[in-house]
Amino acid sequence: MNNLCLAVLFAAGALSAAELRDEWIDSDTGHRVVRLSRVPGESQSLYFHQNGFTASGDKLVYENTRPEGPPGERGLRSNRIYVYDFNRKESELLVENGGRVILVAARGRRVYHQRFNELFATHLDTRQTTNLAELPARWRVSAINCDETLGAGTFVEGGPPIDTGGPRSSWFDRIFEAARPGGIFLADLKTGQTRVIHRGTNWFNHLQFSPTDPALLQYCHEGPWHKLDRIWHIRTDGTGVRLIHARSIPMEIAGHEFWSPDGKTVWFDLQVPRGETFFLAGVEIESGRKIRYPLERDQWSVHYNISWDGKLFAGDGGAPNMVARARDGKWIYLFRPQPDGTLKAERLVNMARHNYDLEPNVQFTPDGKWIVFRANFDGPAQVYAVEVAKAGS
């Protein structure tokens, strides 16, 4: 959600911090919901494929912006990085003016973040911050590999940047159609040196390293999904460029891809065609075998995710004006795979009062007992967790 949208929420009389709910049982689902971000300002958990947890699940990283100052002053300069401690059930400030969080290295217990052209790592326990690299202007790291030796990012060469401050509808197609030359680069996290491994005029985005192979990188060709084949892989030496899913009919779309925790499968939202038939789909990396779990229109979600043990899926639902045109789709969902190749859906949180301009971005805790998401149903954006088991069960 951009700063303008957040400002509109406050101007419209959204609930103050004193009126934000801390904990409740959802009367429609019977599941317990807890607000984790009980700190001043607006808070957001990380994007759905950016890990926010330590491997043990004791800590969660989230972003926060200052409550003071005009909306135009929020952003990279004022972003604060908080850590929620599940054992103590409280948050503490980790970094002031931390910039954008990239992800948490689950086993290394470091959060990687970039402020302007500087790349940092901050240890969640010692709070020691290390400057890892000085990058060229507008080069942005967005992925860290599993052994924490490389960061990966994208860059654009030439021409002024396209303003993305307004609604997505006003700039998304413009970036795609501009076809500006750019590429994918790697940053050595020990030396700070960078090297380009791939170039083109595609809009490169959504970089994700394999969770088990430090030399395998996933990226997408961003833009209107019905106009492109989106999901690609490349090795860190620049070889092995591979399309993971090729569209088979006009208006087919596939995207919002993410890895299985074991690194064996890539999962994604598949619609054949767009807005008509819905699947949570997967491709096994070694065999190429395709998996398709059919979904009803109201079960379609902006993003899906998978539990750390690979046994459950979650979805964050969607608003009526989104691609599925769902009549009753504003829910946080739990999906259980069934022996017959279907998914058993369970509603966890009623999101009727949530403005989906802020995407909820569900993530399972490492133990699979909670799903963390962001929401504005009480006013300003906050970080919440819903218990997978029903209250009292």
C-alpha cells in the first residue's frame, strides 16, 4: 500500500491506535487473531515470499513507519525495522532508518536490508549492523541465497525512473511497455563486489533464491501477466536460463510464484484463462511434473503460501474488483491437500473491512501453528497472526 493510500485512511477517520484490537476470536470462523505490532505508527509484515522468521520461530521481523510527519516524508528514510519476540510476546526496535527489508536469514539470524544504495545485515540478537556493499544508484538487492554468500538484484540502464507513487493502474503498463534495458546482478556479501549475470529489455522482478541450492535463482518477467511468460530460473554463473511454465492458451496467466521449503517445487497462481478457471499450481524442478489444485472463484487469493513442513497452504483472499471478481472472497484461507488432488478450504479470518490495496501477504510460522498477515481492517496497517487451530480445540 503506498503512502498516499495510507494518508487517505487517516484522513477518512480510521481508528486511532487506542482503538485497535489486540486479540479476539473471529465470530465467523472461531479462530483466534492477535495483533503483533503493538507499537506506534503503521506496520507491515514482509512480502509473501520474503522470509520474516528465524528458523526456530522465536522472532519475526516487520517494517514500521513513523507516526509523525507528512506522508511524503515516509519511506526509505524513515522506515524502522522491528523484531517481535514470540516468547516474550513483545516487539523491540532493531534498526532506526533501516530502509527496505530484503529478508531474514532464518538460520543465520540476520536481517538483510538496503537503505538507498547501501546494503546491510543486522544480527537479530547482537543488533550489530554490517555494511556489506555500496551499490550503484538505483541498483536494488531483493534476494539473499541460502548460505548467505550472495545477494541478487535488478537494475535499469538509461532514462529517468518511472513514477510509481500513484495507483498501480497508472504506472504498471508504462514500465512494461517502456522495455528499458537492464538486468540481474549479484553482490558478493563478503567483498561487496558486483557482477551482472543476465541482461535484457524485460522488466525483471520477484527475485528468489532456492531455499536449498545457493546457486539457483528464480526471477520473473514482470508486466501484464497475459502478455508474457513469467517464471524463470538462472544459475548464478549466468547459465541454465529456463522457463518454468509456458502459457498454453490466449489470456492464460501464471504468477506470484514461490518455492516449496525443500526447494523441489515452484508454486504459483494459475488461471486458464484469466479470471475464469483457477488453480494453485506447481512444477517439480527435476522432473518437470505439473501439479494443479483447482480452486473456486471465491477461494482465489492474491497470494498463496506453504507451511515450512510442506503440508498446508494458505491464501489471503481477494476483493470483488480483483481478477477473480469474487463475490465473497475477502478471507484469510487455510488449504489442506486431499488424496483426490483437491484442496479442502477453511476460512480463518473475515477480511470484509480490509482494503485490499494493502495486500495481506500470508506467511506460516515455522511451527505451522499460526499464519502472519498484514491488515488495515481496524484503520492503520498492522501485523496480525491467526491461529491455525480453532480456539479451544
